[in-house]
Amino acid sequence: MGMLVFAAGVMIFIIVSVIVLLIRVSNFAGRIGNLEYDLQKMLKQLGRIDELERELLRPGGEKQAAEQDSKTAPHESHGREVVTPVPPQVAVGPVQAEAPVIAQLFPTTVQTATQAPPSRSKEEWEALLGGRILNRIGALALVIGVGFFLKYAIDNEWISETVRILIGVTIGAVCLAAGHRAHRKDFAIFGQGLIGAGTAILYLSVFAAFNFYHLLSPTLAFVCMAIVTAIAFLTGLRYDSFAIALLGWAGGFLTPVLLRTDVPNEVGLFTYLILLDVSLLGLLFRKPTWFVLEPLTLFGTWTIYLAWYIPHYTPELLGVTLVFISVVWGLFYALEITRSGNEENGWTFISQVVPIFSLMSFYAALFILLDEHYRLWLVGGSVLLGGVYVLTLVVMSRRRMIGEFGTARYAMSAFLLLLVATAIHFSGLGTVMSWALEATLVVWCWHRWRHAPLLYAALAAYGLALLKLFGTEGVWSWRPIQEFEPVLNERFLAFAVVIGSLVSTSITIRRGTAFVRKVVPSFVEYAGCLLMFLVFSLEINDYFKLRLITLTSAAIEENEFAKLLTFSLAWGANALLLFRVGAWKRLDPLLFSGSAGLATAVALAMVRGAVFDPIEAFTPILNYRALVMTAVALAIALQIGWLRRIQNTHAWSTELARVFQAALVILVLVLVTGETRDVFQRELAMLEATGSRAEEARPLQNLQQLCISGVWLVSSVILMLLGLWRKAIWLRYSSMLLFGVTILKIFTYDLSFLETFYRFISFVSLGLILLAVS
């Protein structure tokens, strides 16, 4: 036993002697290097003085010397302060030529170099390779060498387990002491290498004592590792060494991995990680340039948490786990807050991005813990968390402690949390309404604070709300249809909320900047108009689908005919509303949408109203088709009047009014033609149903065509009279055009197919009317 102790003492003595010798040699080498560097600098200065003297003795030498000085000075500064000489005052004659030399040797004006850092000199490359890189390699080699010596001694059973650990601790402590002494002697790089080596040896010693030799209990080993980590942080901070702090980070997060046991200790693990995060983030607050520690700390913390959560979490540990993840988020959030007031020293891209990942990690963990059994808690936590970000944003904005990027990040974080909370709490159309209202709130915040990301977030929320709206089951067709109630249903309410939200957003945005006022509201207003047409169409479609349940097979065809005409009626009414509001507020998107909607309604009324279906249910004049087409005709007349009112501000309204004038004439003609035709068509259908012969239907067909021609002639006369009364040339032109169509019909169809008596009546009526009109 005495021999083993003696061997251990000899080993410790040798290692300590080597370390002390290295310190002495490095001190001596450093002094020699400094003397050599000063000597070379002095020789260069003397050579430069001789060159300046020679230049000044020549004619015009002062200018050349100044140019030479301006070329050589930056290369000698190497990023340090540059000496700018006072312009020399040289008298005439060779005797006073030394004045500029004296001014060069004794400068009086000093300024900071603004040029780009020059390339390294030979001396700097020598210092980098010999002083820094070789130092790091030497420290690593020392650790490896000590490890090999210990292994050799252990393999030969020279020393016991306890002595082995004591040797490692002693060597580590000596390295720390030697590194401290080297720093005091102004050998920072060499001292950092020794401190790093000593810290690593202490980590290895504690790990070996716990894991290999079982000399320490888990608690004691944990405490020892924590002490070593604290030593690494303190020495790194004291000596301004990021390498030592990084070593402490690695050792700190490796400690739970190296000292893991079969029996988990959640409280101990979480307490240790919180203390470790406090130390690292506090170190980062003192040293903002070590910003790499922030993402590394976040990554290490959540990695250890996941390594514990996957195999060991149980529902009984919910409270402890919630406290831990909340404290971790709070630590990073506190660092973010304290750093916001000092953005010049603490702002980096990483410092702005890491809080985003911190929030994402925290909320993901919160969602996994609470979503299945505690959803209401999750909603409350989301709202509370979003409120924290909003409150922080308000306070910091008032104190002018936050920049544009930070403002956008806080606002977006709160907004996304609110969106997620509503998506968790509500479902289906309830989520759609919530998102639309939240988007309106964010638009108001944008108007209040003028931060563009808020507007983009609101538009994105509208996009999500519309996608959710169109993707919700039952929106396109209500299910079950037996439970459908027109207008008084959740779908209509959801559309109304979204449309109202879009209207509010459009009003708010139009108060913004010129670019936003011109571009964004148009998209919002077009979306609102399309939604209005869509919701009325869906309601009408489901209403008539509901009617099919109680209708007989004979009435199904009539139901389909009425549905299409109702579409035309609803679209026309909606178009008038949009156009009127657009003309009142001077909103082009509403004017265009209203005009397009009315044109669609007119086209549908003409196409579907030309023939009554089924003809057996037709009643002259008092029928649904006549009612709808008359209402659409009145809508066209109103539209024409409104278009004339805005023709001074909208040049296109004149041409559009002419289009609607023609549409009005055609629609009325289709209506009167259809009513006239279907009176006889119903009788013909009844004859066909009774099996009558074709000869019996021939007089009705002749009379039908004669009446159609007569109706066209009467319509032409009415249009002419109205045109003369109202002094409307478009009505007179329409009358003459209709006269032409009637003449063409009489001279072609009537002359070919009608019997003689009906030809007589047709041509005589045409002649009399034309003479009267002319």
C-alpha cells in the first residue's frame, strides 16, 4: 500500500513540475518574442526615417514623403490606432529639411483607423499558430496523456480506486491553479488551455467515481458535477473565455446523461436543469457576444426533457412537469425582456430567433400534456400566454424599448396563440367566426400601431377562415336536410360574421397608407361580394332541396324551375345593394361586383324564363316567372339610373348603361313573348295529352304565331311612344329594331307557315301600325 501511495505521489509531482516548467518556459518565450517584435519595429522605423530624409533633400520631396507615408501607415497599424502627423512647415533651404522628420517622430494628432482590417503579419500568424492553436492542442494532449497514464497504472494495479480519483481531482485542481497563475502573468491563451484541461479532468474524475467505481452516491455525484460546472462558468466569465464557458455548457448538460440511474428523480433533474439554465442565461446576459450559448442552452434543455419524458412520464407527474416547462420558458422570456432595452449590445439575429423556438417548444410540450384530458386548461393557458405577449408589447412600445422586428414577433406570437386557442375550443363554423373576429381585431391593432406584419397576419387569418369555411362539412349542402331552416342557421351566421368582418377590415384599411389603401381593400371587398352571392345561393339551394321531401313527383320539375328563377331574383337584389353602396362610398370593387351580379341574374332570367316549365302549371301573367322577370326588369331600370348618376366620375358607366338598356328591352321582349306563347302551348299540351290529331292543333299554332307577331308590334309601338315621351333615343332605336325583327318574322315565318286568313290579319296589322308610327 505504501508503494502505491509513493507511486501516486511521484506521478502528481511529475505532472505539477511539468506544468510549472511549461509556465516558466512560456513566460520566458513570451518575453523573448516581445523583445524581438519591438526590435524589428524599431529597425523598421529607423529605416523609414532614413528614407524620409533622403526624399526631403530632393526638390518636391515633401509631397513624395507624404504620399509614401499615406501608403505605408495603414499596413503598419494592423487595426490599432493610426498616428496622423501634423503637416510640416518646411522653410526654404537644406538646413530646415529635418522639421518634417521630427513631426513624423513626434505626432500630435491621433485618430481611429477607419480602413478595413489588413491581412495578418508574420508575427501575428506566429502568435496565432504558436500561441493559440498549439496551446489548445497541448491542453488536449495533456488530458489524453493523463488518461493514458491512469489507464496504465490501473491496468498494472499500482493504485487503488480511491487514489485514482484523488489523483484526477488533484491534477484538475493544479491545472486550474496553474491557469489562474498564467492569467495573472498576462498569458491568457495558455491559461485558458490549462483551465479547460483542468475542468475536463475534474468532470472525468467525478464521472469515474460514480459510474465505474461507485464511490459516490447519485446525489453527491450530482452536486460535484454541478460544482465543476459552476467553476467552469465563473472562470470563463472572469477570464473572458468563451471556450471555457462552452466546456461548462457541455459538461453541464452531459451530467444528467452520465449520471443517470434506473430510478428517475424528476424533481432533482428539473431543479438541476433550471439552475443550469439560470447560470447559462445569466452568463449570456453578462456576455452578449457569447450569443451561441442561447440556442445551445435551449437545445440542451429540451433534449434532456424529451429524453426523460418519453420513457418516464406518467399522468401523476403533470403538475411537476408543467411547472418545469413553464419556468424554462419564463427564463428565456426574462432574458428576452431584459435584453430588449439594450438592443445595441444584445440584439443579434439569433437572439431574436431563439425566443420563437422557445415559445414553439414550450407550447408543443404544453399541448402534448393537456390536449387529451385537459383541453379547457390548454385553451386558458393559450389565452393567458397570448395576453402576456400583448401586455409586454404594449408596455415596451410605450417605453420605446422595442424595435420593429420585436414588435412583429410579439404581435404574431400573441395572434397565433389566440388562433390556436380558438381552434382548440371551437369546431367547424365556430372556429371560422372566431378567426374572422380575431382578424378584425388584428387589423385594428395594425391601424393603431402601423406595423405591416400585423396586417399580413390578419390577411392570413382571413385566408385560414375561408379555407375552414369551405372545408367544413355541411357548408355546401346542409346535412341532414330535414333540419335545415333558411337564414336561421349556423352557416348563414358564419357567412354574415365573415362578411361583416371583411367590411370592417375594408373600412379600416382604407384609412391606411397610400399603397395599402389602393391594393389590399380591393381584394377584401371582392371576397366579401363573392361571399354574399355564395351564401344566398346556398340558402336558396337548400331551401328548394328541403321542399323536395314533401313534393310529389309531378311537382319536382316545377320546384327546379322555381329554384333557378329564385337564384336570378336573389342575385339581382344583392347586385342592387352592392352597386348602391359602391356608388355611395365610391368603391369600385362593389360597383363592378354589383354590375356583374346583375348581368348574371339577367342572363339566367332570360335563359330559364323563356319557356315555362312545366307547361301544365302555367297561369297567364299571375305566375312566378312573370313576377321574377318583372322584378329583374325593375332592377335593370334602377341600375341604369344609378349608372347615369356616376357618369361624371366613372367614364365606363355610360357604355355600361347602354348595355343594360339593351338587356332591359330584350328581357321585356322575352317575358311578353313567353307569356303569349305559353298560353297556347298549354292548350296544345292538353290536346296532346288527350290524343288529339295534328289537324286539331293546327289552328292553335297559327293563332299562337299571329299573337306573337302582334305582341311584338304592340311592344314596338309602346317603346316608340315611351321614347318620344321621355326623349330617350335608345328607346326609339329599340322600337325600330323590334319593328325590323317583327317584319322579318312576318315576311318569312308567317308567310310560309300560316294559313291565308292569318296571313291577312298579320300583314294588315303590320301595315297599319307601320303607317301610324311613321
